[in-house]
Amino acid sequence: ITDYIGKNTIIPFLLDKTQKTYKNAFKPTAQLWQFLKQSGDAYIHGSIKFGIPSGRDLISDLPENIQSVIEIERDDQLAKGNISHGKLIHETLNEKAPSEFSSTPETYLELINRRKYYRDVKEKIETGKIIEINDFITYNLNIRQFIQDFLGTVEDPEFLLRFYRALENITILDPTVGSGAFLFAALNILEPLYEICLERMEQYVIEEPGKYSAFEKILSQVSGDNHPNLRYFIYKSIILNNLYGVDIMKEAVEIAKLRLFLKLVAAVEVNPQEKNFGLEPLPDIDFNIRAGNTLVGFAHEDELWDTISKQEGMFADEIVNSFKEEIKLVSKAYEHFQKCQITNDAKSDDYREAKSVLITRQKVLNKKLDQYLATNYGIKWEENPKGYNAWLESHQPFHWFAQFYRIVGSNGGFDVVIGNPPYIRISKVQYSLDSDGFNSSDLYGFVIRRVFSIVNNEAKFGFIVMHNLSFSNGFSDVRRMIRQQSSSAWFSFYARIPAGLFSGDVRVRNCVFIIDCDASKNKTYYTTRIHRWFSENRVALFPNLRYTGFSFKGEIPRFPDQNLMGLFSSKSNQQLATYCLKISSHKLFFKKSAYNWITVTPTSPPSFDALNKPIEQTQVSEIRFESEEAKLLSMLYLNGKINFSRWLCFGDEFHVTNDDLLSAVLPINEISATDKDQLFALAEDFVGNLDSTLQFKLNAGKNVGSYNTAKLWYITDSSDHIFLKYLTNRSRKIVEAIELHIGQTIMTQK
């Protein structure tokens, strides 16, 4: 997770920054894109290209019976309504493929779909259609390996210099740093990029001495006795110049710093014969990774100026000017302190004085800022010192523009933000937040808001949060903010059963997002299906991601491909709600939860107490229709694969609500009399076989019954084929997409 988020934010930012200062290197004919064009499938992940034969024929190596059903599909039998053939096709293609064809278990249908995807992406690479940096994310290419390989062969020294400048200046923040997992990942991403750049510079200098003065100056910082070796210099530069973190837990901050120190020390070979065993003093990163409350404090100077104006009236300007001067002095002291560490001057009087001045000035400044911030919470320190001290203890304010003035105050904000904010319901938070009209039902929404206030307008932003970001009303403001302050975003979704992204007791459904904040780019948004997987498939989870473009208006759907995006995104006044009444005898009962199927039946499943007496189901609700016709047709549709696939795209992956069911589009009034007769016969067959699907589960002494309507998909498959005639003119493609979607999602061992 940390690697995926890290590489898809850090490397695109570095390339974007290089492009802004050196546009010629990013023209379609430039070496960068020609290098990719000539790479073939080198940067397509191994799990995608595993077992694929050479050439354009993607099925010649498959068993004859599989090739046969694919040929039937090519004859478009499904489009002609040949249901029996369709059933044969998908029963066959849902067989497990041998391990020689795939690095992880998959059916033939999944295998063929993967091969088609591989062919399409490879063709885009070879025909030069991938010429945007963000395409690396959209097509999930191995951007980390690509940039390392390109830097190792780049023939343009100017590109190398511009990229290195971006590299040494990039600022990467984890605003809820914890033990430092994301910063550690960032370190591992940056280190080989530093190394390959320095190696290439050295090659240029050796080949043509005196020609590349900028390279010689950079290399002089590495050479000599100042550092034990190249790797130590690189790690030290990254830790001091590139990595930043904040956390409310002081213990977590200390652990994060320790992990980075251990990485630095491991780069040195200890020599007992030398003073201090050959180790130079460790850098001081107390000012990079800090303790404090990410969400409480002044993010920008303007917030402080507004507070001072309200409190001080006619004396405000004088106080503001005093603050500005003090902030500049703190910033200068910090810059000087950093330079001393890079040049290994830790024992000098200059170094000690710089650190002492910095600490003193920061304490004085923070005290004043805390006092003004407290007034926004209705507390005046001079009038209520006990209340003020209690507020300091509970809120632990952190003032971003003052603590990181060079970054937030002067440079507009951080370049890259990555992390995993805490998941805490707002009602459980022990301190008060200045919401200013912004609503989020979980703390992580406020962290997202804070990030947008402390990044620059070219930043990249990647988080792992809960999947309710995508649909819950409690995150409407968060989604609106993402939509307004991003140019592009990629959302991927992960279930918690059978395996979850986190180990141990943390079993939540997750969303991983990558956001591009560069306002100069066109707005584009991408999503994935909800991923369920077994633990043995975890290694291929992120390499196998496939994004689908969508129109980001309100919620964030979870589309598996463009076919279903087109089918389920269509708006219509023919939703099932159109055919409903509040009072009617034409009832259907539905189970209010789902996993591998949705249950909507004309009778409520029976349940019994410990004494075997019938009891009412508590997890079953009902919907009423205007007619028996609407009820029966809706019953078939709601139990079928089309609706289950739709629920996977728009539902929460567990609950089933009235809105989930009745927002489905089905033009009942357009269905012909002949098709209705067939559907009524299928409905009779469905009801007649319903009892055979009844199953019971013992729960708290109760024997709770439910209908496994997936066992009747052989009936609803036929009704789905009829319904599709009225929903799309691309039935075959839609059937294939739905079968694939459900096959990828239903968790039975393949």
C-alpha cells in the first residue's frame, strides 16, 4: 500500500516539476516518450503479462474447448438471443484456468479479459498514445522502474539536471505520521533516484571534464571526507530535505525518527579503529518530524491575521508586523540550521548557536500563536490560566505556517502528501474542531480538508481511507472538496472479507486515492471495482488494478469497466420506484444485507426461536408495487446478475436499502407482450423453486432463515437476457462484463 501510494504521487510530481522547467523534454517526439514507445511490455506489471503467448493471438495456447466457446462468442450468438449457447459459454469460461496461465488463481473468463487488457495497453505504448505523465497511473504501469531505467540511459544532461533539482527540493509530508511507514516508503523510492542521477552525472563529468560545472558542484558535496559513503549522503539528504511528518502522539514521532536513524546508520560500515567507530553525528530531524495536532492550529498566516484583527482592533497592524518579523527570523534560523547539518558541521559553534536560536525563537512564537488561537475557542489565557493549560493539553495545537514556514509560508505548501489518517467517528473525538460549516462524519475527512490547505497548487496527494468516502452522506463535503480542488483523481476500493488491506483486528473496507491538484490540467477521474481477494492473491492486488473513467458529480461509483459504466450511469425516469405504492398488497420482501447475491422474494424467509416457534425477521424489509405485473418483473430483475452487479457498483458492499433496489432502471411499460409472457413463466418457475434455496443459520439461539437466490440464477439469467434488450443495444458485451464482474467478486476458491 505504502509503495503504491508513494510511487504514484512522488514520481509523477518529480516528472511534472521537470516538465514545467523543461517543456521540450516532454514533447511527443522527445526521448522520454520514445523510450517508453520502444519498451514493449517492459513496464506492464508481471502479473498482467504472465503466461501470455507472443504475437497478437491471445487464445491459441488455450484448451480447444475454451477456444471453441470463444469462437461462438465471436459469432455473436448472444446478441441473437441464443440463451442456451450463452449459458454454455459462461459455464465453460468460469472454469479455473491452470496455474501455467496465471500467477494467481483465475477463471478462463478472467484470463481472457486480462489478456485483452494487456494487448490494449501494449498497443497504446507501441503506437505512442501514452504521452502524459498521469497515464502511468491510469494504465497502472511500473512508473518506478521506468524512471530508473530512463535516468540510467538519458542522453540529455539538461533533463538529468532539472530532474535532480526537483528531486533534491521535493517536500513529502505524512500529516498523521504514526510510526513512519509512509515516510519509510518514500525514502526507499527516492534513494535509487538520487543514486542513478549522481552516477549519471559522474559519467558525464568523467567523459567531458570541465563541461558540466553544475554536475561537478553537486558531486563535490558527496566526495571527500564529509560523508562515509554515497548511500549515507543520499539517506541524510532525503531525511533532512525531503521528509516531514506530524503526529499527535509523541511516542509515535519518536518511533518514526528512530526508524529513519536506523536506516541511516545501516548505510555505514563500522570501523572500530576510527573515532566514534567511523560514524558521523546523526542529523537532527526534530524539526522535520514533530508532535502536534494536525487539525488544530493556524494553517496559514491569513488565519492568524483574521484572529488578531478581531481581538486587537486598532492595534492589529502593529501586532501583525511584529509577528511577520518574528516568523521570518525563525525561518532563517531553520534554514541555517539545515545547511549546517548537510555540511556535517555539527560540532561547530555556528551549528550550536543556530540550533539554540531556533529552539528559543520557536518556543516564543508558538506560545504567542497558541494564545491567539485559544481565543477562537473562547479561552483567554490571562483570564483563565487553568482553562488555557487544559485546552493546550487536550488540543495540542500545531501551527503549520510557523513550524514549516519555508514550505507552507513561503513556497505555497507541500509538494506531496501521503498517509493513512486515523478512522475515528467525530462523536468520539476528544477535542473540538473548528468546522467552519464543513461536515465529515469521521476524523479522516477533516485530515483531507487540512491537507488541501497546506499543499501547493501543483501537489500530489495519496491516502488510504475507508470506502464510505465514496457514497456516504456524511462525506458529501469531503467529496465536493476533492472535486473542486483536484484536476485528476484515481480511486480504488477494497473489501474486508475474505482478506483485508490491514492485518489483525482492523477489518474495514478501504478506498485508496491518488489526487493531482495541478489546476492547469483537464479534470479526469477514475475508479475501480470493489476488490475482494484471498490472502494468497495479495501480491498481485495493486499490480492488477484497472481504472475506469467516470463523471464525478456526487458519489464515486465502483465500475469494473466502461461497458457497465455506460449501462449503469444512464439516467431515466423509469426507475423501479416509479412502479411503487406506499399502500398495496403486491409486496416483495428483501434481506437488508448481502454479500454474494441479493435476496428479494414474495415471502419473508421463516425464522424460529430456541423453542422452534416462528418469529419475525428483523433484517428483512418490504417494498410494495402498483400491480402484480410490476412486482413479478421487479422480482426477477432484482434477484438477477444485472442488479447484483449494479449494487456492487453503487452499494456499500454490505447493506441493501430501498434506494439501492428502487433506483434501478427498468422500463417495464416498454416490454412487449411476448416478452412479458416469457418473463411471467420464468417468475412462476422462480417462485416454484424458491423453497429449495432456503437455508438456516444459528444466530444468538435463533434459527434464522434466508433464501440463497443465487441458486436460481439459471432462471434469472434468462430474464436478464430479455431485460437487456430494453436497457442496451450491446447485450453480448454487457453479459460478458457482468459475468466477469460477478466472477471476480464472488468469493469461492477458484
